[in-house]
Amino acid sequence: MESTIDIRKRIHEFIDHADERILRIINAIITTEEAQEEGLSAEHKEILDERLKEHKENPASGKSWRELKQDLKKEYGI
């Protein structure tokens, strides 16, 4: 089994000779990995912030967990 050091060396050598397509693929992998490490995206945070705002303005508009479960059971037959 290759050691981490061997894998890093192999990847560095590969990148030094890779064409643009491969570099873009590797860059996309890195970007995706970094985004996952950061947690929520700005778009998801905005959605949650809007929902929280709506709840604070009208807390009675939502459903209880029991009601929600019943609705989901009816809709999906679970």
C-alpha cells in the first residue's frame, strides 16, 4: 500500500504535466471539498434565515411535529 507521502508525490508529478481539462477537474474536486468543510452555503443560510424570520413573525402558522408526521404518512404512505 502506498504511503501518504508517495501518493502526494505522485499527484504533484501528475499535476505538473496535466492538461487543462484535468486541472479543471481537480480544481472542481478541491472547490467541492472546501465548500463541504465550510458548512452551509450562503444560499442555504439565506433560506433558513427567511424561514426563521417567518416563524418569528407568525409562530402559530407552523405545524407540530405530530401533525407533520401524520401529513407525511398520508402523502407518502409511510
